[in-house]
Amino acid sequence: LVRFFEGLSPKDLARIRLAMTAMENTTFVAYVDGKATLRLSSPTGATTASGTWRNRGGGRFSLRMNDGSRMVEVEARADTRRMNLTWLGYTIVFDRVER
């Protein structure tokens, strides 16, 4: 990880830090009825997308989400603790939290 940041300017590091801080408020909720909500935080604001999910087996899930302006279909991979997906060019990893 340290090698990744070698050679980056202070301005680039500040942009990365801002994006990472905003992303910590991103949430994904999958409901038992096959519906889902993704609230994606970014430095420029939050985007909320709603849609559906379907189990594809083998830890793979199909997500069909609409953020109000477009329909996006992505594949997510999950295990017992984490789920990851790529949304609008960002790869996002979610830790499982049960409330």
C-alpha cells in the first residue's frame, strides 16, 4: 500500500483522502424480498439507487439498480463477511453489519 502512494503529489493525496472519507458513509442494503438500496457517498454528494438483487449461486449476485437517471446492472461477489461490486468506475467492498 505504501508503494502505491509513492510519487503522488500532496494534492493527489488530499483528493484520495477526501474520496476515502466520503466513501466510508456508503451503504448497501439487500432485503429478503429481493429489493436493494445503495447509497453511494462521494466528495460531490450522495447518490441513492434502488433496485433488485438475485442470487446467481457460488457467491455471485446480480444487481439491477436505478439511480434516477439510468439503469445499471452489475455483478456482486459475496462471502460470509464481505461483498464487493463495481459501480460507476469504483470498486466498493462492503463489510457485513447486522443490526
